[in-house]
Amino acid sequence: MENCVFSSRKEVAKMNKEILRRVKTAGEYQKKAIRALLPEKVNGHLDAIEKELKIMVMEMAAEMWKEGKKREACEEEQSAERVSKVKKVDIA
């Protein structure tokens, strides 16, 4: 890292946090701009859709997490079976 402009990882982490904060702020402004273009009646529907999408994402994430845990348990079980099938053989 000879040509590194940043003097420490802390500065990079701080800069990344600042960029993420700005991206989030930009997203909020985009959301407000789109809602400003649409009729008031539609905004209520958008709120409901947004809420449902958040719930769906959380449910999918939970399901993926459960599947990952099941897969890990299955892999551990298979690994234990492989180990238990190995027998020591003495050659005289």
C-alpha cells in the first residue's frame, strides 16, 4: 500500500460511513421527489406496499437463515459419519 492516500483504516472506515450516510440521504430525497409527483391517494398505497415489502424481505431473510442452519447441521452430521466409518488397521 505504498500509494495509499489514506493514512489509516479508521479514516477509510469513517469515509465509508459518510458515503453510506449520503447515499441514504439521497435515497430519502428520491423517495420524497417521487411521492411529490404522485397524487395524495397513491401515497397511502405506496406506504402499504413499502410495509409489505419490508415484511417480505424479513421473512425471506429468516427463511434463508434457517435453511443455512439446517445445511450446516446436515454437513456436520455427514462429517461425523465419515469420521466414525474410519477404522484403524494394524499391518504386522
